[in-house]
Amino acid sequence: MDYSVKSANGLIGRIAVPGSKSHTIRAVAAALLGSGKCRINAPLLSEDTVSALHAAETLGTKLSAQTPEYWELAGCAGNYGNTPLTVDMGNSGTSLRIITAAACLGSVPVTFDGDASLRTRIMQGELDALTALGAHTASTGGFAPLTVSGPLTGGYAKVDGTTSQYLSALLMTLPLAQGDSVLELDFLNEADYVRITLDWLQKCGIEVKYRDDLLRFDIPGNQKYKPFDRIIPADFSTAAFPLGAGVIAGEKVEIANLDFDDLQGDKRVFEFVRQMGGNIVSTQSTVTVSRSRLHGGEFDLNATPDALPIMAVLGCYADGVTKLLNVPQARLKETDRITCMTAELRKMGADIEELADGMIIRGGKKLHGAEVASHADHRIAMSLTVAALGAEGETVISDAGACSVTYPDFADDFRKLGARIKEF
């Protein structure tokens, strides 16, 4: 599905963004690794979370209720039967990494695969750690399709910190290993995602000892996950898109149900936009955003790599120079987001310099409509839609239906604000 997006002025209305993808996938994994009945309230229902849910069911999780308001499910605590299994992870890299590790608890071979984009997500760092901890692994040069089996014995592993997902996967699984484990890292990108994982472990009664710098973890084995009943908070990485639309083309855009006490690192985007001069008014339950005269700045996105696409757009609409730095892992997402955002925004007239670990955007130039590509990446699709709202003329975005990976109602919600988005 493609989008046609026309310039907008005076967006007004209220958006309640959907639940967090990161929290929802961790909730599904925590339920899979336990055995009691768990309830996930206000889950994100999207392609990625459905992939996680279907993977958990394939491994043996029982789904007793699935409504828009809640899911009830009971896992199998690593007992996956005796028959080899095949799991289709779709486009969900987070689910692939977390559930691949979980699959190593059983002795049955489990094969993971997904779409063409998923097959580009490097897995070698995680597979190396799993092998050191007792698992058997085979892959296509470090990528899916791949096959793993256990059981995990525990032990010592050095973990690649290029993506936090390797560490989160191991932290969720190793408490059920036969013995104790020690994980060490030389560095860690995206540390806030690991803090979300640790919060889930604590809520489920799992003990993990770790250093404050998150570079060493001591994990006792033979633990058990407790059942849980939790509400999934709204997704700050998704809220960044109505935030961006508001400061570019808004009269009064209200974003509801955001919990700034949550551990999601992407809540920092709101502070980034404030630093750029964004008109943001916060109350206890709502953030209100309106069109703003933005100025450039320098931003370290290491903890917030998913914010790079929308921050690149905002840099185009800011006076002066915007530097997005220290985020090399943005090249390892659904696409190489640094290269793709540079190429697509240049088509709209942007002045951007690509760096190995980020971008330099020289703002102040009026963007114009163009034919651009989402590269089937949901965050690129939504970011280019926001860019089009302030551009002259009409922009056509190919494969914009990728938004459904995390925000199925994106186009409908933005049309309610007054955006002129046509799907074809």
C-alpha cells in the first residue's frame, strides 16, 4: 500500500497512541517462559506483536483469551515437546532475538525464519553467546533462517553490545537454564531497553545481579517466572510521530495516555524537541503540541535509535544545523535507517550529510513533494508522512502500509487531525 500525502496546516485533535511494542513483546516472552496464567492488558496489536504471540503459541503457549483490551495466556516454561518446530517471525527482529534464546531451553530443534527484511538482521552475536552457554546453533551465515536447540547449561559468555536485544534475550532466558550464568560486555548500546527487560524480570520474581553500568550480570539458574497481570504503557517511539506532526503543522495536537515515569528511552524525544524550541505543554495525562519555530542542536541518540528517522525530519524544519550522533546501530534495524533517511529526504530537497554513526542536517530549506520510498520500514514510512505535512505540494510514499508493524491506525488517526492522506 502506498500513501499520497499533501501539505497540511492547522492539524487539530487528540491522539491516544497504542501500547509499547517493547513492553508487549517482553510480556509475551515472560508468559511463554512461565507456566501460570498471565494477563496482558492494553497490548499493542500489530504485525510485530502478533508475530511474537504466534511464535509463543508454536512453542506451546496456550492463548485462552484475545481481545483488543487484553490477552490471557499460559506458557510452558521451556517444555517444547519432542517434535522439531518451525517459527515464522515475520518482520519482528525483537521477537526473533528474544524467542530464539527462549527456544534454547528445550532439546527439540526450532527453526526460525521471516520475511526478506528479517533475513538481514544479524544474529551471530547472540548465537555465539548461546553456543557458549550450551546451546546448539546453525544459521545462514549468522542470519535467519537459523535453527537452535538446547538445553542451556549456563556458564560464562561474552555478549556483543551492538544491539541491546542480544542481552535482553539472554537475560530473559538464562534464569531457566540448568546452572548459573555470567554475562559480560565491553560496551552496550540502547541501555534503556535492557532496563525495561530488567523491570519485567523483577516483576516476574526473577533474580538477576548486575553492575550499574550494565556490563556484567550474574544470573542464578533453575528459577521460575511468576504469573503477572500488567498494563502495557503507551509507546513513546510511536508518540514521536504525532509530536513531530504537531510542531511542524499543528494548531493543537493532543497526545494522551503517556506515562513519563515509564522506563522507555524514547520519552527523551519530547525533551529533544523542547530543546529545539518546540511548543509542548504537559499536564498529568496529556501533552499538547503546536507549530513551532525550531532550531538545530546536537543530540546523542545512542539510547533512542528508533528516534533517528523523525529527528532527521525535524532537523530539516529547524533553523541551523542539527547533528544526530552516536547511533551506529540505526543501520541494523529493518533497514539502514541512516542511509535510507538521507536518500529519501534529499529527494524532498533536504541538505543532509551522512556520517558513519549518524547524520548532519542543515535546515532552513523548504521541502517539496516527491516520490519517496519507505523501504518497507514502518518508522521511515511514518517519518516521511510527517515530513510531507510541511512540504510544498504532494508526496507519494511507497510501501507506506509498513506502518501497521507498530501503528495500524496511523493513517486514520492522522486523518482525524486533518492530515490529507490517501491510500492506494
